Amino acid sequence: METLEYFNGEVTILWKPKVCIHSGICVKTLPQVYNPKARPWIRPENATTQEIINQVAMCPSGALSIKEHYGENLQVWC
């Protein structure tokens, strides 16, 4: 399944377009990060890592998840 990645320097937002139900929660919660009219439409550099983590946790479909970077170890969670 296609997964797009958007890195802010600390974490990566993973987005699975075919899973997304377009509820708009991401856009309403962090419009400075999620702008469907822009390309790329996700700009994680426009929010803090904690704001992104909190928002991704609200995604009802699981289309958004986080990949955290700890040195060379990675942790992926929804």
C-alpha cells in the first residue's frame, strides 16, 4: 500500500492515501501543516513535534501515523 512520508527533522508523518476517509480533522486541527490545496499538502515543519503527535493520534481512519527517529532505531505507531 502506498505510504507517503513527511519529515520535520524529528519525526516523520506517514500518510496512506487509500486509507484516508477525508474527515478533515487534520486540516481543522493543524491547518498550518495540512493544506489540501498545497503541494506538498503536508508541511510538518510548520508545527512542533508534540503538536503533530497529538494531531495524528486523532486521525479516525489510521491513515496518518508517526515514525519516530531515535538515532538509528525507528518506532512506528498509529
